[in-house]
Amino acid sequence: MKSNILIRFIFVIVISFIAVTLGLIIGGGADNLENIFRIILHKLFGMNLKESISPTEVSIIWNIRFPRVLLAFMVGGMLSVSGVIIQSVLRNPLASSYTMGISSGASLGIGIFTVGNISFLGYDTSPIVGFVFSVLSILFVISLCRKFDKSMSNNTIVLVGMVMSLFLNSIFILITSIRHESLSSIIVWQLGSFSSRGWEYIFSIIPCLIIGVILAIFYSKELDIITFGDDMSKSVGVNVSRIKIVMLILVSILTGASIAASGVIGFIDLIVPHISRKLFGSKHIVVILSSLFIGGILMVLFDIISRTIIYPAEIPIATINALIGTPIFCYIFFREYRR
């Protein structure tokens, strides 16, 4: 059994490499695979370039396409890991960061950031803004939950989270209505895109990725236990309330940084955990790591579709996610439900 899981995991890693390679190849201006790898090796390790490789080709690969593909992979992985965590904590296969107000909090933060034209911060600090607002929103959800229900039952968390999501979305709409001159840029961001995302975006979300994945793995045993229910978890000594609080904050770290870097992107955090569990079982340390790669693969492939299907124009990545993700989720979920 372990050997089968290892083989599948290696296969997922290989597919990840292929997806990233496709993301680098597909597009105008530079499509020679050998030249692409030479450019990357030149930038990373100082490898000499062939004279036939133009500075324009180097700029396209290193400054535009490579950071875009890496960002898509990282965002897909981060959102997928957040989906694994929140579905496990709430024991709800339909749970996601959107039902908890985390995405709405990050959206509100970036909306204020954009409408207020806070340019002195530099745009690469937007993940920090998204992270701060997503954490503040989940902390508010947690404080309300504890007032209504000290045991923090899953139903209470979901209900308060959905109410908070609606409330924050209303504030967001109010702000954009007042400052309608910024509406177009906010709408473009909300639809989701990896276009014009440079290395500053990569560097700004790497800490959130590392912290999020390491903490998720560290608490993987608690996640294994908590899926059996609150009463069972308490009987074996797990502090359920504390674990839920830590995990919800962890989800806000992953989601807030992702949304700030790429816009509001859905369905990845909903469907990837189901795919990972189907392929690798229910042990969380494996599901977390596999979701990181599978989410990255799907996001890169979705991004390739979004920027090539009506080239040179782009379809918003959120649209592609919904169009492809909905049938995938329906197939996985309803097939499992029938069983």
C-alpha cells in the first residue's frame, strides 16, 4: 500500500514538472524548449547563453512567463492546502475559505488598498494587506463563535462565517460604489489573473507558503483525529477549540496571500482535496503534500487555457476554474455520495 502511494506521489511530481514546462513553452515570443531551459539555468547558475538567444527572449521567459507559471503553481497549491484543512476541521466536504469570510476579508483589504491608491506601500505588499484583513476577519468570526458557543461547534462556525462573508462583501460593494472610478481595476482583480505578475509577487507569498505548509504538516496528526468528531478528539486529549482556532488562522494565511497575489479564485480549494483523498487516502500528511502539487498542476493548466483559448486576449482565470471545476466536482462528489 505504501509503495503504491509512493509511486502515485512520484507520478504527481513528474506531472507537476510537465505542467510547469508546458506553461513555459506555450505562448508567443519564446517557445524553444532548449532555449527556455538555457535562459533559466543562466539566470540561476550563470550558465552561458547561445548567441542566437536574444535579450527579448530572455526577458519574456525570465521576467514574464517563468514568474507567472511559478505564481500560478504556488497559488493553486496554497488554496488546495487551505481547502484540505478547512474541510477536515469542519468535517464538511463543501467547506471552503469562501464560506468562512476569509476570502471576503482579503477582498475587502485589497479593495481598500486599490481604492485608496496607497501607492507608497508598493504593490508587492498587497499579499500582506490581504493576509492582515483575512486574519482579522477570521479572528472576528472566532470571537463571535466563542460568544455564541464556547465549544465552537462546526455548525456555529459555518453559520457565523457565512454571515460574516455576506457582511464583508456588502462593505466591499459599498466602497466600490462610492469610488466607482476605481471599479474597473477592482473588477479585473476580482476576476483573477496571473498576468503582469513579476518576481515581487513570488517573493511576497513564499513566506506564507512555507509557514502554511509546515504548520499544516505539523498538525496533520491532530487533523487525522479531529475528523472523527469533537467528542472522540476530546477523549484522546486533543484540545479541539484550540486546534480549530489555529487551523482557521492558518487557512487565512494561505488564502489571504493567494487572493492578494492573484485575485479571487475559487473551486481549486473545493475540488483538489477530494481528488487527493481519492488518490492517496485520508492520512493528512499525504493529502496535504499531494494537494499542494495537484492544486499547482491544475492552476497552471487552467492558466494556460485562460491565456491561449482566445490569444492574445485572456479569459479570467476564475471563469476557467468555474467552467472546468464545476463538472469535476459534481462528478467526484455525487459519485461518492451514491456509494
